[in-house]
Amino acid sequence: MKTEKISILHIKPEDEPKLLEILNKVWGIRSAQVDSQQNEAIISFNDAAGSLGDFEQAIQNLGYETKRVQHDEGGSSHDEDL
């Protein structure tokens, strides 16, 4: 199981249900949380069944722009445009 964070640009509280619905349809999903105040989704998934790219594509198919949060070896994170 793998847990990842995806930044989603310009989401509103009313967008959360449709984002959760589409994330929960991606193969391999175990859990998903969407936080419009933080502009992010946190997903846990079986990485043998799905990939982070599958979740990013599902979000992008709804018309949202995503950024992947990268973690470096020092433990800090930064956003990467996709």
C-alpha cells in the first residue's frame, strides 16, 4: 500500500464530492481524502494495481490541474507541475 498527496489547483468545497467519487473509481484505491482548503487530495492505494498517474489523470479528466508533491531525501517536499 502506498500513500501519496496530489495538489489540485483551484478547487472549492463544492468540488470535493465529485473529486472523491472519481478517485474512488480508480483501480487499486484504498482511501481518498480531498481538502479544498489545502487544495490537495491524499490517496492510499495498492501500487501493484494502480499508479499515482492513474489518479492524476482521473482528476485532470474532470478539468482540474494537478501538481505532484515530491519528497526529497531530506524529508521536505515541493510541488512539481504535471
